[in-house]
Amino acid sequence: KMLARIKQPKTVVEVCLRYGCGVEYIQLLIDFGADVYLPTLIIDKTTKQNEALVLLLKERVCPKTLMSQARLAIRRHIPFADKDPAIDSLDIPLILRNYLKHRYSELE
């Protein structure tokens, strides 16, 4: 009932753009699979979000790499809210487990 009362629902990306979240938040949302085509962009010349808008527009033009798409697909099919223990139990090399967990050091 509460969701039905929202006249114009917004995505998390739209909220981040509107309220001036840093570009690192937008990048994090993109890395975890946010739909970059869903937010309606209103480009204002006085906006403080130029970096975030540029990042979002770049993501719309350049498709995700196959590695990034594979990571999203694998994470989507792990049925747990806390995915790290499930990823750790996979019989794959450590470097791939770290990649699935968005870690880029082999020692983590």
C-alpha cells in the first residue's frame, strides 16, 4: 500500500544523483549491477554532479566487460544474502573468488 502512494518512484542511482552522492557511490552501484539505462537524466548546467553524470553516460555507451557480466551473473545465482561464505566454498582459484567478492588483492 505504501509503495502505491509513491507518485514518482526513483531508483537508487537517481537519488544519488539528486542528492549529490560522490562518484564512488555511483561506481559502486554500477559495479553491483545497477541499471544505468533506468534513471531519467535531467542535465542541468549548474549541477554539481558533472563527474557522476559523465560516469553514468559513459556506462550507457560502453557495455560491461564479459568478466563484469560473468561476476554479476554468478553473484545473482548465489541464493544467500551474505554471499562471501558461499563464494569461499566454490572450487575455483583464489583470484577468481576475490574477483567475485570485489576484492582485487590475492592476499585478502
